[in-house]
Amino acid sequence: MTNDRRLRPVDLARLAGVSAQQIRNYEDAGVLPPAARTPSGYRVFGEAHRCALLAYRALMRGYGPVTAAGIMRTLHAGDVPGALALVDAAHAALHEERVSLRAASEALELLALEPPAPLPRSGGLRIGEVAALLGVRTSALRVWEGAGLLTPGRERGTGYRIYEPADVRDARLVHTLRRSHYLFDQIRPVLEGLRREGSSAALRAAVAARGQALTARSRVMIEGAGALHTYLDRFGAAAAATGPAAYGQG
């Protein structure tokens, strides 16, 4: 395959809004296919490189720079199935996030709407008992308390932490949200809303916002996959070849 149009690093740089050195770095890293060289050693790029650059930049927006680079590098190493497997893995991970979010939404709605469950005994629970109840370490409960997510009382005389029913409910919520990869700053307003209003409005808003973010990311990933398909459709054979000879010098 030959390129009818010669492009300099600066031409590709302007297309992507990066420096000419970054274009050279892309080629060195395998993000772009190997470029031909002039007798004096200057790189000569062509239409395949332009298409590869557009594919990488589109992939990067949805899949992130590390995964996008891995896809292009694997492709240019001659492993098309391996590159597509990386695409599949990214979409599978997004699906798992959706499944996790849906499960968290259902579980959290139940936890938020139900009144605090009675404790096994009166007088509250100590930290070890709560940790065993939730299946977490006591150190996790201390970290959540240090972040201001939990506010257990203290036993007179001993100073031991005492978790009342509402405290156990909050610990359950934190545990569920952390397993769904929520950050402390995202959990805090949910707990504050529950304590202030006794409703799950803040919780539903947080879950809805995460769902919207996943939908937006999914659309961008589809766009990136489309750009990759265009590249493979036009330059598939050359993309999977090694060495600049497959691209010619025009």
C-alpha cells in the first residue's frame, strides 16, 4: 500500500492539536505505524498515519490514554485480534460498572427507605461487632470515621465506640457505596441528606449522576470504536504489518 499524500510531523501535529515532537513520540511508542524515512533521515507520514492518529485520539477520549495506546500498539505489532480483545475488555468493564451501579441502586434504595434495623442487643454495638456484621475490618470503619462519614458515640468510662442503629445503617451505606467505587466526597452528601431529611433523594441523585456519566462515556467509546473501524477498514493490512515498507513513501 502506498500513500499518495506526504505529511510532515507538523502537519499531523496541527491536526491533533499537539506538538510535532508528540507525533514522533506516538510513532516511537507504536501508537502510529512506522514511518518511512527520507535519505536524510526525516520521517515521512501519509494518509494511513493521519487515519491512525484520528483513531487514537478518538479512542483516547473514551478508553483513556493507556488503553488507547495499548490498542494501537497491539494493532501495529500485527495482532489485530489482540487489539480488538482490548476493545472488548474495555466494554466489558463498562458493562460491569453498569451492573454494579444497578445493584447498588436497588440495595441502597432499600437501605435508605427502611428504618434502622434493631441491633442484636440493646446498648449499641462496639466496633468489632459492626465490622463482623458488615464483613469488613475495623480499620475500614476507623478510616470512614476519620473521613467524617461515620460518627459513632463513645461509651462513658471506657471511651469505646458505640454504634447505634442509625450508625450501623450509615456504615452499611458506606460499605455498599465503596464497593461500587464511590469516593468519600460523593458518599458524604448522601449520608448528610439521609440524616437531615430521612429520605433517599440525595442517594437517588448520586446514582442517577453516575448513570448519566456512564452513558456519556459509552457514547464516546462507540465513537472511538467507529474511528478504529474506519482505520482498519482502510488500512487494515498495512496496520498489521511491521516496518515502514508497507506504507511506502508516495
